Amino acid sequence: MSESNQHTEHHKLIEYANGPSLEEINGTVEIPKGGNFWKNLLAFSGPGALIAVGYMDPGNWVTSIGGGAEYGYLLMSVILISSLIAMLLQYMAAKLGIVTRMDLAQATRAHTGKKLGFVLWITTELAIMATDIAEVIGGAISLKLLFGIPLMVGVALTVLDVFVLLLLTKLGFRKIEAIVVTLILVILVVFIYQVALAQPDMAAAFANLVPRKEIFEPGQLHMALGIVGATVMPHNLYLHSSIAQTREFDRSNEADVAKAIKYTTWDSNIQLTAAFVVNSLLLLVGAALFFGKDTSQLGTFGNLYNALQDPKMAGSVASPVLSVLFAVALLASGQNSTITGTLTGQVVMEGFVHMKMPLWARRMVTRIISVIPVLICAIIYRGKESALDALLVNSQVFLSIALPISMIPLTIFTGSKKIMGERFVNHKWVTILAWICTIGLTVLNAQIVWESIRGLF
């Protein structure tokens, strides 16, 4: 396809998509002309941080710490492989947005019928709400641990973060990126400190970055599937394909487009490496402090909080300071995920059904709907934290169902010369690797769903 014909087709598709993705921030961050590697990297850095948040949200914490507590350092390789898959998928999502000027939701809607587009929208919206449930629970539990606020009150208070997000959007997108990076650094510093105190066996940890056959034994495999399922989130693919377009450059110049892809990929991979480090630190804390001890009571945030100050569990490093830092990091993680969840909701709604609403209304509707099942669960079980943790796990299972809906179209679109053009279509090896990851994750997630359903009977 000639460059002019491809440009015309892109223009028609963008018109069909009802305008640019996240129009109020699309192309608002200026990129310097020329400049060295570091200056360009700084200019393109930011979107990767918002993506990395999804890989270290409250839904990941119990599985990573639990994996270390139950199996020591064995599952380090699972965290590494999950992170590498994430880097591949996020690279393709960002490239799709930069090249086609459409986010994944818009591109999917443009290449599907109205009825199928509506079904995909509903499923994706439910996945976003499932993610939001994890944020609500993580936020409410951290408020209880830090300030003694009852769970039901804490759940209700999480609705108020809509006003925080509205304030942030008034400050500009770069300010949002800076705040997210700051919160990530808080989480990173907290767990580096905890690992330093716990003194894990780093030689064993590095040795287990190479997969071992013991992973495929039933118990270990189930935990490994849980880590993978909690790591790769469908909403991140929609979000990245949108916010990768926030940089302003000459989109008709292939050299500038290639430059944007290059530095956006650097940004994404650096931030996802930070997410890999955080998840590894979580597993190291679990392995160093709790491996070989009674792990049956470590399945909730509250129990982990208590264990970190219990000498019987955490040994000589047990301290109330460790527990407080854990709760602070949990609160930071929940707030980070709130920001990205709201933006993703807007991307999906506008992309699939061309429906626009004020950001405050979008945030309020999504959060209230997410709060309702959490409140019902809290009321029925009289505010028992274990019930909320069970709801959090079940919400993560639903994300497993929604994952193929985002991965399959992404792999198809970025592997199509008609959509991406000769220069930016995936190399054949990238497409093959993407299909292996897509099919493999779909099968693994189907197994998680099947085991969850079977567990109900």
C-alpha cells in the first residue's frame, strides 16, 4: 500500500473512531527537535509508568508474597517470564497507537460489526470494574491498617478519590505522570528496605531466574498460574495504545514515527523492569521471612501486616515500622491504579461505543458500581477482611476471561501490513512469539477459570 493511500485509510478510520483517543491530552506533550538519547528519553518517559502500575497493583501482592512464602525462591523465573511477555505486549500496544493514531478499542471497533463491538465493550467494561474492585479493597484495607477506619467506611471513602483525579487532570498530563512515578518510587523504596532487613538468599534467588521442572508440580503450577494471571492485565493494552499518543510530533514523517516508537518502547521497558523488581521484592520478602513457616494465615493483607510485626513469623526483623510501611505502599499502589483505571475506562467507552461523558461522571459511575459489590460483601460478612480478599481473588479471575479479547486483536492488527504499513508491521518472529504468548496465556487463564469454577462445586 502506498504512503498516500495508507494515510487516507488512517484518516477515514480516525473519523470513524469519532476523533483522537483521549482527545483532551492527545498530542499535548511537546517533543524537542533533535536532542541526544537522554533528552529524547526524558521527553517520551511517563506513559510507561502508568502502564507499570497495573503490574504491581494490589491484585499482585498476595500472589507474589504467597509464592515466596510457600515455595521459597522457586517462582522467580515465573515473575521474569511474565515481565518479558508484558514488555512484548506493551510494545505492540504502543506501536499500534502511534502508527494508526487509534487506541486498541477504536481499532477493534473499526474492524468489527456494531453488535460484536457492543459485546466486546461490555466485557471490557466488566474487566475494568473487576480491576477497580481490587483498588477499592486495597485502599479500604490500607486505611483500616493505617488509621483504624472500619472497612465499610473505608470502602465508601474510596469514592472520594474521584475529586483527587479531577484535580490532577487540571494540572496537565505530565503532572499525572510525575505523581505516578513518585508513588512507584515509594513502593520500590519500602520493599527495598524490607528486603534489606529480611536478608534473603540472593544467590538462590538469582539461580531460580532459570525455570526449574519443579514448577510444573500441581501446587507450584497453580501458584505460578496465579502470578501470571495477576500480572498481564487486559486494560493496560488499551491504555498504552492511547497514552502513547500524548506526545506531539510530525505523524506524517515516518522517521519521527519510528523515533516515537523507539523511545516509547525504551520508556515502557524501563518502567516494566521496575515493576519486575517490585514483584521480585514481594516474593523475596515472602521467601526470606515466611518460607518454612505456617503460611495458611498469610492469604490476606491484614494477616501479612500482622505477620511483619510478629517475631514468631518475621523473626528478628519483625517491627511495627515494617507493617506501617507495608500499609503505606499498599495505599500508594491502590491510588496509582485508580488513576490508570479511570483513564482506561474513558478509552474503552469512547473507543467501542463512541460515547463521551465528563471525566467526573465517568469516574463516579465506575467507582460507585465497583463499590456496590464490595459493600454488599462487607455487610453480609460483617466487615470480615477475609471475605474482601476472596472477592479480590475472584475479580482477578474475571480478568483472565477478558484477556484474550484484547490480546488476539492486538496480535492480528500489529501483524497486518494493511493496518501497520510495510515499515511498522511486526517482524515475523515478533508475530510468532506474540501468538505463542497469546495462545499460551489464554490456555493458562482458561485453566485458572476452570479450577475456580470447579472449586465452587
